[in-house]
Amino acid sequence: MQRRKIVVVLKGYPRLSETFIAQELLGLERAGFDLILVALRRPTDAKRHPVHDEIKAPVHYLPEYLHDEPLRVLRSLFAYLPRPSFWRALGSLAADMLRDFTRNRARRFGQALVLAAEWPEDAGWLHAHFVHTPASVTRYASQLRSLPWSCSAHAKDIWTSADWDLAGKLSSARWTVTCTKTGFDRLKKLATGNSSVHLSYHGLDLHRFGSFGDARKQHDGSEPAGAVVVLSVGRAVEKKGYDTLLEALALLPGDLAWRFEHIGDGEELERLKAMAQKLGLDDRVAWKGALAQEQVLEHYRCADIFALACRITANGDRDGLPNVLVEAASQRLACVSTDVSGVPELISPDETGLLVPTNSPIALAQALERLIRDPVLRARLGDAAERHVRGNFDHMASIGQLTELFEREWRAVD
């Protein structure tokens, strides 16, 4: 069967924090799909992961702000004004604006106009990553081009979008996939009519994250020369709960030998550095900044514990199933995290890791102390976590599901 060319709409590309998207794109290419990547904004990360260099798809950038490229927007508008599809799509925009009268909503329609007017030759399908702004652009573009579209929903996009917006997109898309059971349950509840929602864990490229065969250190925090290394990887943003993690570290007994390493950047990084200093943790904390994937892998293999204090923010934002937890578990690293969103779908308490309530420095400190003092427990949990990941989170299973979904639709129209 001949493969169809797919336009994939992304919020930004490439992004260090979205390796799960990059590995999916590479997997689809290797499965034989012809992809065109369209991003709503240009990259802001100074580094790239190796997977980005392996993806062959060309990348096109839409105007991030319409006033930055007015001629490009006007050319697209004049090209579509005479077409009946423009007025149908404009009707959708008008209906959306009645409920969400914002400049952002109008901007998404303008970006969709540019995408439609500059359409890649022979492309016959649109796919959006994230069900908030990228899906808005994709939906309008599908109406302008009279082409089908589909969507991958993840975390923040599901939980910070209004019910009416999600329901409208679910009914418009041919199908939607999401990567956690909690996200699936929310979308399924809003799906009506012919809406098709599927659960598909995006998983991990297990060849890139091969088994770590070396024996881990048996330090128990009793000797300063053998400090136990606690690692966390993630953007310094509110939903990651790094303030809670720092408070938990400050509660650990003073005679316990440990070090904390953080990998990532983010808007709260300077505040967190100041907080660590205020808590008296400066000499035990190392801020590594953003690192490429192969460097992150090396840190997983050198650490003793992985910690992530995920939380739900006031506006509903939250992680789905953080890919860094899956990566850490694949390297036999004992993990402690919170019982938020999709995390319990990976970590079973006292079986594949430790779970604590969200926003509880005391509970997190107790779990960390338990792991620091007990290298045998760390080894047991790490071994079980790796088996769970390698048995249930191979990203090729997700690629197979996506391939079947695309081909099922195409068979129906052939």
C-alpha cells in the first residue's frame, strides 16, 4: 500500500524536553511514512538531541506572531478569500471566538491560513502534537484544505483546555491518541458521536536506552566520601515540584551523606537556586543545566536515586507520564515520585519504585531517606522497574498502533 504524506504540526521544533515526540517522528519515518514538520515557533534550546539529527523530514516554520510577517499572512488571506472553504473555516473561528475572544485564537487562524496557502505538494493528511494550540491550527487548516486530521494529546494540553474546546476537536479529528490512562479517561468522557480516542503509551527507544549492566554503588549515606547521588531531570517549572523536592532534601538528617544533581533549564531555575542557598543546600546541589540525551543517559547511570515531585498547578497543568521517569527506570535507577496523573501507571509502590503524596516534603523526605540508607532496596526497585519498562514501554508498540490507525483510515477512503 502506498504511504501518504503527512503534515505534522508542532508547537516548537526541535525541543529538548520533547524527546518522546522526536522518537515518534523517527519511528514513523522508519516505518515508511513521508513526513513534513510544521512548527508554530522556532527553537529556543541551544542544544539538540541525536534523535533530531536522524529525522529526515523537512521543517517549516509558521509566523509565530502574525505582525512579524504581515506580507506572508496577507498573501495567504488573499489566496483563500475566494474559496468556499475559507468561509466555512471562518465560521468555525467565529463560533470559537464567541467562547474564547482572544488574540491568540485569531493568531491560530492566521497561522492556519499560511499553512494552507503554502501547502506541501502531495500532502494529504494533517496530524497535530498537542490538543491545545497546535490542534487549533491543524483543525482550521484541515477545514481550509478540506483534508482529514488526527491528533496526539499529551498532558498540559488536555488538562488546561476547556471542555467545549476539547469536545469540538475530538469530534472534528478522525482519531485522537493519548499517552496516559488518566488523560484517556478525560478525553473519552468528552468524546461524542464518531469521536475516536485511543490509549497509546509513547514509550521509549530501548535501543537508544540499552540495558545498564554495571553494578551500582552500595553506599548507604553513612560515609561522607560515599555520598548517595539523587538525580532529577526536568524543566524548572511549577508542575515539576522542585521547591517541594528542595524542602524534602533540607529535611534529611544532617549526618546523612547525599548529593543532588538537577538537569534542565526553565523559568524558575534562578528562584530554585536562591531557595537552595537559603535552605543551606548549596554545597550539596549541582545545577547542570540543559544537556543532550547522551549526557543525560550517563547521569542516569552514575546516579543512585531518581526523584521527581510532580504536582497539579492551580490552572490544572500537570505532567502526563514524564518520559524522564521511564528513561531512569530503564537504567535500573530506583525512582521516587508522586501519585499524580500517569505516574502510578509506571510506578507501583514498593514494587517498581516509591510513590508519595503530592506537595508533601515530609513524605518525600522519608522516602528519600529510606532509599539513601538501603542500597538493597534501591537495587530491588531498580531491577523491577527496568523489567517493567522493557516489557511494557517499548515505543515500537506505539508506532505500530499509529501505523494501524493511519492505514485504517486510508483503506476506508481508497
